[in-house]
Amino acid sequence: MKTIIILLGGVAMFLFGMGLMGDGLKKVAGNKLELILYRLSNTTLKGLLLGTGVTAVIQSSAATSVMVVGFVNSQMMSLKQALSVILGAIIGTSVTGWVLCLSEIGGSSGLVSLLSTEVLSALVAIIGIVMRMTTKKKTTVFVSDILLGFSVLMFGMKSMSGAVSGLRDNPAFLGLLTGFKNPFLGVLFGLGATAVLQSASATVGILQALSVTGVITFDIAFPIILGIGIGAALPVLMSAVGSTTDGKRAAFSYLIMGLLNTIPFAIIFYVLNGILKFGFMGDTMNMVSIAMVNSLYRIITVIFTAPFIKPIERLLARMIKEKAEDSQNLKDISRLETKFLQYPPLALEQSRLVLVAMAHLAKKAIYNAVDLVNNYSEKGHKEIEDLEAATDKYEDKLGTYLMKITSADLTPEQSAKLSKYLHAITDLERIGDHALNIAQCAQEIHEKKIEFTPEGKREMEILASALLEAVTTSIKAFTEENLNMALMIEPLEQTIDDLCDDIKLHHIKRLQKGQCTLEHGYVFNDLLTNYERVSDHCSNIAVAFVETSENTLEIHEYEAKLRYEPDAEFREYFEEYKKKYHI
């Protein structure tokens, strides 16, 4: 019982130390590792090298792979890029085994004794705790976490080794280990242990600790190492929950590549062993030899797997079919990954891309709604309902995401962008609402067979043309960040307001002459109101863009100034639009 408690305590210290050290390394690196993966994984070779390097730094292939699944899920990285990085992560996770080999360093006298695990761990722990107690600087605290994590990890390793060292003569223990000479049982043990610990590095570390007993031979260690490669897929698979189709494919790729690495390699190896009778199968393993076999196995299998990335990508596409919703209106929402909130520039860029997608949906809704007035169909009405529902969803998700970004430490430029985006999402959502209102007006016109007078119809077509230009120009100005184009919106909006006033006046005259009925008037006024409201929201988008470009947000003051004290540029645009949309 005492041995089991000490062993489990050693495992706990080992896992805690590994986690503390890995978290410290990630914090020291900040978000640079994520940005490097995002920007520099455009070729298979780069992906392999980056996956290996990043995993070696953060001590976790699962963490690297989950990070990559997030990039794929948010459409920042292709599945092909992700596969190469994940292959690199499979190699990178073997680095921890070499770090653990330091626990074999030792000596009995002189300077060599200072390199023993106990002394080295103690020195690192002392340095780490002194750093933590004497500084408030974040980077120094993170470095102290790395040192303390390393120290705890090494103590845990030593504790595990000490607990099992006396088991070399225990018949039950020897019988258990001998059972793992059966490749199938060895693979299952490695798979199960890794799935429980959720760390390939931890399982290899425990195997290295067991090697101090002197009873771990190659034929016991090797199948366990094979199983470890499959079991490490479990935490990555968990990241598939709630992911897009490509995100799920990236998550499952770790398992697929683990199986493709293990099964063919195991079959070839054991068939050759059956024929050639390898002499090294009974060789006793130590920490260094286990680390070497683990690294060589991973490097060899990755080298043979890398040329088959495209077939693996096709296999994943067949296994996990594209969802209908992934190819429709809401696909871009998946860009809003929570993990990007730690890096405001990346989160803001993803928000911009989602906002651009939302803007194009709103524009499509208005174009379809205006067309529906003269060419009504139930299918067209349903499509506008779907587009309006999508803009509502975008407003909810994007608004929540942007509010989370506000808690970050933002530069003035980033704050200005954030303000612009927050203003725009409300106006874009309202444009979607008005598109649905226009579609309902079109439905009423169709069902009641309402016919406008030729003059009324001509005026509404002119107004619709002006409105569509306002929508197109404002959204293009916003998405392309074109300040000159944004300045054209306010005079166009004023032109639309004047058009609406003139059209209402003409309609009243037609009513007085008996050319129109009150039933015509209700739907006619509803259309005018919605057209005018849409142009107002286009103006809001453009004005917010202009104001944030000038680092202010006095929108109402700006609008009043243009309306009552128009400058030469405003007057020039206004006169052009009056001529263009004259009734």
C-alpha cells in the first residue's frame, strides 16, 4: 500500500509539474506561438517544423493540435495546413522524454554530485521561488513557474522511480509487465493509460520511471509506445464538439494519423521480427533508450505519412460529410474563436471578417426584398426571412464577442475599430429587419393584387435605385475602409429623404384626384418608410466610419453640421444625386 501511495503521489507531482511548466512556457511565449502557427504553416515542411517546434516548447501535442483545430474551425487555416502541423506535433511531444532523462544524471562526489536530480531540482526550485517572491513583473513570474514546474516534475519522476525500484523482484509486478510482451495487450495499455492521463509525454515519463526496475525490455516498451500514439488523440477529439465540419475533420485527423502510423508499422515490424528474429527484442531499456525509441518511431512514421496528406484529407472528407448549414449563411460565425480573445489584433481581424460577411448578407437581403416588390415569390420571401434570421444571429454572436474584446488592453486604434464595429452591427441588423418588412409589403401587394399608378411605380423605381446605391456604397465603403466613398453617403441619404418627401406629396395629390385608394396608400407609405429607414442606417454606418477615422464619435453633431452647414464636397455630391434621381 505504501508503495502505491508513493507511486501515485509521484504521478500527481509529475503531472502537476508538467502542467505548470507547460503553462509557464506558453505564457512567456504569449500569443506569438499561435500567430506563428497561423502565419507560417503555408507549406507541408513549414507545418511539420512549426508543429514540432511549438509542441517542444509547450510540452503538449494535444495543446498544439487543439490550437490548430481552432484555426481550422475559424477558417484561418486550411485542413491541409492543419494536417502537417499535427504531424509535427506528433514528433514534438517526444522532446519531453529527453528532458526527463536529466533525472538519470548523478554522481557520488565532487562537482558531478551537483548534477544529481535531487541537487539540480533543489537549485531550480530555490531560484524559481526566489524569483516569484521578489518580483511582480509578469514575465519573471511566468519564468519562475517554468522553473518550479521543472523542479516538481523532476521530484515527481524521482518519486515514481523510487517507488517502483523495489518491485524488480515482485512476481506479480513481473507477471504484469511480461504480459505486455503481447503486442496487442501492450498497445491497449499504452492507449488506455494515455487516454486517462490525457498526455503522451506523461505516459512515456511513467514508462521511463518503470525502467529503473531493470525489467522493462524492448518487447515490453515498444507496443506501449505504439499505443501511446493512439491514446493521445482523446483530448484532441474532445475539441471537435461544437466545431464546424472542417474543425471536426482536423480533430479526427490526429486519431486517423495515429492509427495509420501504428497499425501498418506494427504489422510490418512484427512480421519482420517473426522472420528475422530481432536480437534486440529482449534488451533492457533505460530512460535514454526509451526516449530514443519513442523519438525514432515518431520521426519514421511521420516521414512515411507526410507524403499522404492529400489522401488523408480526402479520407476525412468522406468520413465526415459537409453539413448543409456550414455552406450557408452562418458559416462565418465560426471565425469567432474564444481563444483569439487573448490576442486583440487577431480577434479584431476575425470580427472584421465576420462583420463583412454580415454586411453582405444585409445587402443581399435588401436587393432581394426590393426585387420582390415587382417579382414576388414565396421562395424569395422565405429566403429573405432566412437572411434576416442570419443577421440577427450575427448581431448576437458578434456583439457578445466584441464586448469580450473590450476587457482586453487595447490601443487607441484598436478601440476605434471596436467602436466602429459595435455601431455597425446594430445598423446592419436593422437593415435586415427592414428588408423583411419590405418583403411583407411585397407579399401584401401580391396577395391583394394591388397595382400602383404608372407614375407612382416610376417614382418608386427611382427611389429604389437610389436606395440600392446607398446600400452598395455604404457597405463597400465600410468593408473596404474607403473614406472617400463613405463621404458620399450622407448627401445620398439627404437626396433619398427629399425623394421620399416629394413622393409622399405626389401620392397625396393622386389620392385627392381619385387615382389611388387608401388601401394603396397604406402599403405605399409602408414601403416609403422602410426605404427611408434603410438609407438612415446606411448613413449611420458611413458616419460612424468617418468619425472613427477622425478618432471621435460625435455622430449626431457630425450629421447636424453636414445638414445645416454643408461643405463644398457635400453640396457637390448632393447636386449630382439630385440630378441623377430626379422625379
